[in-house]
Amino acid sequence: MLMVLFCVVSITFFLVRLAPGGPFDKERKIPPQIEKALLAKYKLDGTLWQQYTGYLGDLLKGDLRLSTKYRNRTVNELLAQTLPTTALLGGTAFVIATVGGVALGAWAAARRGTAEETGAMFVSLIAISLPTFVTGPLLILVFALTLNWLPVGGLDSPASLILPALTLAGPYVAYIARLTRTSMLEVLGQDFVRTARAKGLSEWRVVSKHAAKVALLPVVSFLGPLAANLLTGSIVVETVFNIPGAGGFFVNSIQNRDGFLLGGVVIVYCVLLVVLNLLVDIAYTWMDRRIKLA
Amino acid sequence: MKTGSSKPETGKAGEVSAWGVLRRNRMALLCMGVLGAMTLAAIFGPWLMPESASQLTANQFAPPSWEHPFGTDLHGQDLLYRVLTGARVSLFVGLAGAVISFAIGTAYGLIAGYAGGKIDGAMMRIVEILYSIPRLIIVLIAINAFDDPIKKWLSALDAPGLISYSRILILVLSLGLIEWLTMARIVRGQVLSLKSQQFVTAARSLGQSHWKIVTRHLLPNLVGVVVIYLTLTVPAVILDESFLSFLGLGIQAPQASWGSLLASGAQAINPVRSYWWLLVFPAATMSVTLLALNFLGDALRDALDPRSRR
């Protein structure tokens, strides 16, 4: 896991540093003394290797350095301002995706073979195929501009969170619903479920106490990739809905050649991913005692 | 649903029976029709349209009409023309990216699976690490890094027409380079199970070279699986490309892809005035294509590999 972080940091650092054109390339040539001072301030002097080891050292101390675009602001500050927004959006979408997906999937499994089930599964296939940058603007067009029910963008009120969170969660609600339905159907046909039924337990107890724990394992193992996809997806959703989150920095920092800001966002996102994946692994072993943590 | 043993079929027999299954699936046929029509329209459509369609005119933001079925955009260009030329770019990037990922993934999976042991372990460990890296983010950084070098390289080639295609080239290369992981895993798994089959043991005991075993015995048996994931990789690459173009980091104006058209469509809707056609038509075209590709991929998987039916 630390290996992954290290790889990502190194790849990002070298790709940004090796790219032609520095952050201070302007139309007007800067006098060499000022350029030298700037480079020193942003610790961009010295050989590439010295810069790299210096950067790694600072990272270990938790210092993400100064942004070269937003002068005199540290990357830590910028991220501290925007990350809570992203986390709120991502967290809401996460809850919608898991709760909604599992509920829908269980419902579809219970109504096996009915027209409703077929319909729900068909709709979910469509929902999986549609990217957020298609659904997002369309939702705005319908619910914000035509029906005037919800705000167009920004993040000022709880109501303005509804559309972006739904946009972000949509495909994953559908995916988790399909996942839940398939594994629920499989589990309901197994011997231990028949035993539970034979004991005379109510259908609700059979499903919630016995079947659910096993049937939800595939869903739990999807939570790691889900978090990753939500993080990447939030970049688009934040752009579409004009939400001041950390995802916008991705686009900005690449266009402004703001290497440390880009590096900072990448690192924070990767740390989040690694931690979330670890939590998922732990949850998985806790749910399925047959697996031991390696 | 589950069939116990994995019977190795020869490539040809597999294709014939799969074609039979596929032909009975109306949905799959419909999807193939849609995709065929879309491809033809993308290739020939822009040529068949009147010359005026490609011109910038003063007739901006005209709603859909007989003359302009999809309306016109900010520059008074016919939107149908823009969507069709965008389809060319998007479909090309999707296909080319998928082919690159197919080549890398198949080769990587074959080597790992066939070599086995420590080599296999190390190679799959690398794949795992790459899996956990947010891939699109790496592509974003790669585009940022390689944009200028590739432009320079293309201009050094003394082909001025090619420079405007540098972004497409980068997109194809970088997307191809990140989308091969799943393909590699699947091919490796398949090779592992094929390797232990008796016909491979027989070939080996006959003294055939590794190269011959791989090309004559393993590759033909991989065709089915590879074709399925190729059809599923194309929409994935199209999605990635439009994701980047939507953010303004992929295809650049004046060229357009579905993603960049969607981006300008999303900007054209606001509380004051919504030019809805700029959003709805690119969105519909892209959604129909992606849906058709995904459905076709699923149908192919059902037809060629009954065990993986979900």
C-alpha cells in the first residue's frame, strides 16, 4: 500500500517536472535574479534528484508545499478549504449508492421473474452506461431549469446537494443493485437458507439474518472501487454543478502547470483510496470469517 | 446455469455456435444495426452533407428545423455535422485505444500465464499496483507532460496536417496504455487453465517449441474471451476520452468529440436561456452508442462464455 503511494508520488513528480515549460514561463522574460529567487522560494532549484528527494522529505513531514499559481498559499491550506466539500458530496453519493443499490437489488430479487424486475434491471443497465457528464447536465436541464424544483449549481443549501449527489451515485446505485440481485438469488438457493426456512423462521429473518450476510459480500468488495470511482467522478460533477471542491484543482492545476498543487491533490486522493480500501478489507474479513487478513 | 468443465473449443467451432446464439438475440442484432449505422454515418455522413453545413455562419443558436435537424451552435455551424465529425473522433479513439490495450493486455497476460511461477507472480503484482492507481488521473498528468513533445515531434516530421491530430494521438496512446489491465488478467486466467489441458501437454511432449504452442494452441482458444473484452473496452475508452474532453483536457477546438460537444452543450444551458439541443443531441448520440456497445458486449459474453453469465 505504501508502495502504491510511493509509485504515484514519483510518477506525478517526474511527469510534471520533466514536462517542458515551467510554472513561471510567461510572455515576458523574467530577469534571471528574480527567476532564481522564485525557484529557490518554491524549492525548484538544484538537480532533479535533489528536488525529488527534497520533495519526498517534505511530504513525510506532511508539507505539501506552496502552490505556484495561488501565490503565497500553501497546498495544505487550499486543500483544507475545499476537501470538506468534496467529502460531503462523495460521502452522500456513497451512502445513496450503497443503501439505494442494496435496497433496489433485494427488491428485484424478491420479485424474481416479474415484469417489474425485468424493467428495473433494464433501466439499471442504461444507468450504468450513462456517464455523469451526460446525466448531470440533463438533470439540471429538467429539474433545475425546466421544472425549477432544485438549484442549478453551487453548494449553499442541502437542496443543492441533491442533484450532484444523485448524478454521482446514479451509475453505482444501478451497479450495486445488479450485484445484490445476482448474489441474493444465488444465496437464496443454498442449503443453509433452506435449513433456516425449515426451522420455521419468518422470511424476513431468513433474508436479513442468514442470507444478507453472505449475499452482501460482493457488494462489500465493490466498496473500494466504488470509492475510487466516486472520487474520480466528483471531478466532473464538481465542474458541472459549479461546486467549489478539490476536484476542480485537478483541471486548474494541470492548465496552470501548478505541479505541487497537482501533486498534493493526487496524494490526498490516493491516501483516501488506500485508507478506504484498507477499511473495506477489514470489513470483508469481519463479515466473512473464512478469510484471514494477509 | 453452471457447466462443470471448461471444454476447450477450437476457434472456428466456437465462433459458429456463438454466432447462432447471437443471431437469436434480437437485442444484440439491434445493437449491431445501431452501431453499423452509426459508423457509416460517422464515416460518410459529413461528406454527404451540403458544403454549407461545415461553414461558420451568422445563424447562431438556431433551434432544430428541417434545414438543421439538430439546430446550430454558437458559431452557426450545423450541429448534426458537428456530432457526426465528433463521432468520427470518438469512435476512432475508442477503437484505436481498445486495439492498443488489446495488444498489450493479450501479450502481457499470455507471457504471465504461460511462464507461471515467480514471473507470473511478479507480473500480476505489477498489474495490481497499477489497478490501485487512479488511472484517469495518471492520463491527465501524462497529457500534460507529453503534449508539447509530441507536437514538436510531429512538426519535425514535416507533416503540418498532422499537428492538429497530436491530441488524438496522445489520447489513443495514453488511454490504450491504461486500459489493458483487465484484458491482461482475463487472458492470464484463461491461459492458466488452458495450459494444464491435455492438448497442450501433448503438444509439449511432441517437442513443439514454446512459440508454436502459444501461437497454434493457446491463441486460437483465447479468441472468444478476447473479443468479448474488446467490445467492452471500446465503450470504456470512449467514456474516458469524453471524460477528458469534457474537462477541456482532451480534444481541442476546432476539432470536436462527443465529450467536447457535451461540454459546450452544458455551458449553453442556463436560467436565462437554454439552448437545449446543444446538450440533448450529443448526449443522445453518445448514450445510444455506449448502450449498444455495452449490450453487444454482454450478449457476446453470454454467447461465447455461458459460465460468466450474470
